[in-house]
Amino acid sequence: MVATSLSGLAKLKPNQPHPECCVQKGFNWDEVILYAPHSQWSDSPVAEFWNGPVVRVMPRFETAFKGQLNPD
């Protein structure tokens, strides 16, 4: 259910980052998604980072996360 909702959200938001992997048999697997602080689901926020598999993207995710903690 969550994977289906995330996939639909990605299709509706062309400016949203799209994962480079992880769709198997129509389901999204092993992804990490980061939203800006104070994002509201009711607003259908755009992700700041979205990719996977987790083990391969952790350095880029950590950079994006630290950017949220210390915005320029």
C-alpha cells in the first residue's frame, strides 16, 4: 500500500526526485526518502532526496540530511 502511494506521488510531481532503482514486480523496495522539515502530507510535499537501494545511497543521503540540519 505504501509503495503504491509513493509511486503515484512520484508520477504526480515531475519536479520530485525519482529513485534510480528498486522497483520489482510493481513494488518499490529498499529506498530512502527525505522530506524537508515541517513538510505536511496533506500538501503532498516534494522529497528532498529519494533513491536506493539504501546500502548504496547512504553517503548521498547523509549529505542531503546534513543539508537539512545546516541550511546555507
